[in-house]
Amino acid sequence: MPRFAANLSMLYNEHGFLDRFAAAASDGFRAVEYLFPYEFPAADLKARLERHGLQQALFNAPPGDWSAGERGIASLPGREDEFRRGINMALDYARVLGNDKVHVMAGLRAAGVDPAAQREVYLRNLDYAARTANAEGVTIVIEPINPRDMPGYFLNRQDEAHAICRETGAPNLKVLFDCYHCQIVEGDLAMTLKRDIGGIAHIQIAGVPARQEPDTGEVHYPYLFDLIDELGYQGWIGCEYRPKAGTTAGLGWLRPYL
């Protein structure tokens, strides 16, 4: 039976952020994920998790200046010291919140930089992140993101992500398989899952193409959920979509799995 985590950056936006934990638990979720925890003390977030019987599944390492349009700095030359500080901060939070996976965003393609040189920076930074996280029992995940939603993002394809993990060679560097992004860029979700499941550490879902509830659009998720079970995936499936209306009203698709 698949296990679902509410993405609190996208779901329950009818509530203030700290109140979303209670709303998710009330609807039957047993885990949460979100983009970034850093606006709040880790102890405050941990208290919300414990109060509502929730597990922390995932969050992202610091992405650089998000408000200025940065989408990660792992591949950006000249930002290595900032990247390392961000990894250390993320692991400080993970130590308190109890999650064993942290997503590291690659960043956008750098103007005037040879893509091969940017890739080398990315590999070195991921090697540092994985080695540092390994001491904490944490897995670093990287996520291919479609260029329609995030133009210029450095990593777009699942096969590219797995090649980077193999090249780095770190046992705790894995791939985040977001069904929404993969469908837009590559399609063939079932066969891609079968091919890559050994290197996948986290899965996310949303309807395609509108990124709404997973029972809308072109992807037949009940089939994929059965397949994910058959493949032996034991992790959380993050619900990273934008509800059409109220979050709770759109959770009819989830009821059979609770």
C-alpha cells in the first residue's frame, strides 16, 4: 500500500504554514514534506510533527536567493562555500526533524559558463553533500525538473540524474522521481520506474498537465501506485500539487489508500 506525504508548500494554503500540519493530520496524512524549513526554528517544526503524529519525509537544502529567481546553487561556479554552508544547515534541521532525505536543487544554467564545467561543479558539490550527509545517515536526492515550469533548470531528465549518481559513486546519492516532471519531459512513466527503481529514493505526484489533483489529467495513477508497490518501493510519495479548490475537498482520490 503506498504511503503519502502532504506537501505543505502546495497543499493547505488556506491555512497559515504552521497550521497546515494539523490540517494534514486531520485528513489522514502521516507524513509531510515542504520546500524549505528555514523561516522557523527546527524545534518549533518538530513540536508540530510530534503534536500531530507526523513524520518529516523531505525538505530542500537552501536554494540561494529564491525571491530573486535562484533555484539552487549546487551547479553554480563560485558558490561552493555558500553551498557547503547550506548543506550543513540542512543537516542541522534534519537532525532535529528526523527526516533521512534532503533534496539538493541543481540551479539554473549559468550564462557564459561551459555546461561541462558547470556539470563538474555540480558533481563536486554533490560529492561533498553526500559524504557529509552519510555521516548523519541522510540520503541526498536530486530531481530532474521540467523546463516548462522552470526554464533553464540544469537537470531535466531521469537518465541524466542517474548517470550523475553513478559517476559520483556515493551510495547515499539518489534520485527523486517526480511523475509530473517526468511525464512532461519524457513520458513512459511505468517503464522508467521499472528501469530506475533501484536508484529512486523519493517519489512525488501531481496531475498532468495542470499540476492539480492526481485523479485529473492524462496520468492514470492507480496503475502507477500498484506498480510502485510491485517494485518494492518503501518510501513516501509526496503529494506536490496545486488543489483546484480547497485541499480537503479534493482528497477523494486519497480515501482508498488511507
